[in-house]
Amino acid sequence: MTDIQDRFCPKCGKPSKNNGLCNHCLVENTPWVTCDNRVTHIHCPSCGATKTVNTWTDTSRERADMAPDIARSAAHFHKDVKKADIAVDIRDISINRSRATLSITGVLYGEPVEKTCTVEIVWQREQCDRCNRITGSYYEGLVQVRADDRDLSPYEMQTSAAIATQIEDTLQASGERLSFISDMNETRDGLDITLGSQHIGVMIVQAITAQLGGRYTTHPKLIGEKNGRQLFRITYLVRLPHYQRHDVVAIDRIYAEVEQVDSHRVRIFDLHIGKSRTVNADTIKRLIGNARNAEPALVTYLSHDSIGVLDPVSCASVELRVPPWLSVKAGEYVRVLRDADRLVLVR
Ligand SMILES: [Zn+2]
Ligand SMILES: [Zn+2]
């Protein structure tokens, strides 16, 4: 056992608990904190995103809110410092400069330590990767939504646009900054959506075809090279099926409502017998309308297999056969489409 009193500090000569310098002299010899003279903060003047090393990140924080954290990042502590604390006072000098005073305290080898340093914050502006692409009209993907041998319906137009916007929101929130929509246009042919990345293009066409049916094809085009990598611009062409869900069509001598469309097969609900079945698309004779656009018609009477309804346009009373799927009372409304001068009951 060594007697503690036998050990002395070689610098000040006072008793030391260590095998060498006492704690007091150890602290004086240790650079326990260093401060950078300046820190540069890069932000995008258009969207406010901030750049760290080479990565842009979206932020909603204001300059006054970020400044203390940026100033604190200038201080670097020795690993043995405990209870480190930094109080920050910020003075804005100009639009591009702030001066921060850091009052730094801590405990090193049991001794309290403190220091003050001044850090200049440089607020640097730089257009971010995303704004750069948007202003430069740069794009990687183009989604074209078209319908097979007909115009896009307003419902398909709206649904496709809503799907695209929702996917953009999700990808932006997850940090995929370049997955943005730079342009969306309703054209004579359909809907065109211009995109910043290919990933968002694939997500959008998959979601549109999942919801509205149809298929998509991919058409890449080489547009150049960057850092030895070939750059492609991809057009995703969505072809919505000729028949849409809820279309009411004539097949043979009956009417049917379209429930689902694959490439050439159509599942229909037979409005005559009230059952679903699958048919070839080419057995469909013609389109009557879409059940979404059906008109309400008042039921005036009900007998065991027929009902009387008032034609909503002519107000004439029309007698119709009651299909097995319909359950209605006199005084209620049914939904009808028009096939020339006939009324067609729909669900
Ligand atoms: Zn000493
Ligand atoms: Zn930006």
C-alpha cells in the first residue's frame, strides 16, 4: 500500500492524488474546449432547406431558432469533460452574419471550468438540389394518363391527380426531396404529370392502375451523362381500359354494370338476373352510361314483379320490371340511366 501523502505534484509541489500532476495542474495543462472562429450555415433562399456536408434537408425552423444550435456546434470538448453546458447569446450583424457569444462551463477532473468564446455564424445562400431542378425545368419522369379509345372521364382525371399529389406528399415527408411534381396538365389527350425522379413515377403509375385498372408501359430515353452515369428520362404511359368501373353496358339483350376490367376480360354485374360473371370485352355491344351519373326517379307504385316510376325529365309514368337485386317501396327513389327512350334501372 502506498501512502497518498507520499505523492506530490511535480509542477506545483502540492500533494497529488495522481501519479503525476495534481488535478488543478492537470486542468491547466488540458485544452478542455476549443471553439471554431466561424461556422457556415447553408440554406436555400427559395424553400428554406438546409445543407449539411453535401446533403439537403427540409426544415421549418427559423433562423433565430436555429442560431443557438449552430453556434454550439462550434465548441469541441475534451473527452474527460463532464456536465458540459453552453449558454449562447446571438447578435445579428447583417443579413449574412451573426455573432454568438458562448459561455461554456463544465467539470474536468473534479474541478469546475469555464470559458467564453466568440463564434461568427455565416448565413450562406445556395439554391438547393430540388429548387435547382425545378427552375432549370429538369425532369426525370413523365407520366401520361390516357384512356383506351376514348377521352379520360372527369372522375379519372381527378382521381389520377389526387393520387399523384398524395404520393408526392408521402415521399417528400419521408425525405425523398427529388421526388416532386414539377408540372401537371390536363391536355386534350389526358393528364400529363412531370416529375423530378423516376421513383415517384413508378409509384404514381402503379397506384393509378391499381385504382382505375388498365396497364402502363415504360419508355426510357437517354438524355446525357453525369459523373460517368447515363441519365435517362422515362415516360410512363398509363392506358386506362376502354370500359370503366360502374359503366352500364349492353350485352346481348341485357344490361350489365362493369365491376372490374383486366386486359381483355371484364367482370360484369348482370342487371337482369342480379349476378356477377366475367365476359370477353368484345362481347360488349355498347355503352349506355356510367352509374355514377344516374338520375333519381320517384317510385309511384309497386306490384309483385313491376314498379311504376316517374321519368325525371318527361314526368311520364313508366312501368319497369323489378330486378331481383332491387328492394324499394313506393315513394322512394330508384336510380336510372337512359338508353335512347328506355329507362335502365341501376344499382
Ligand atoms: Zn499541481
Ligand atoms: Zn430549395
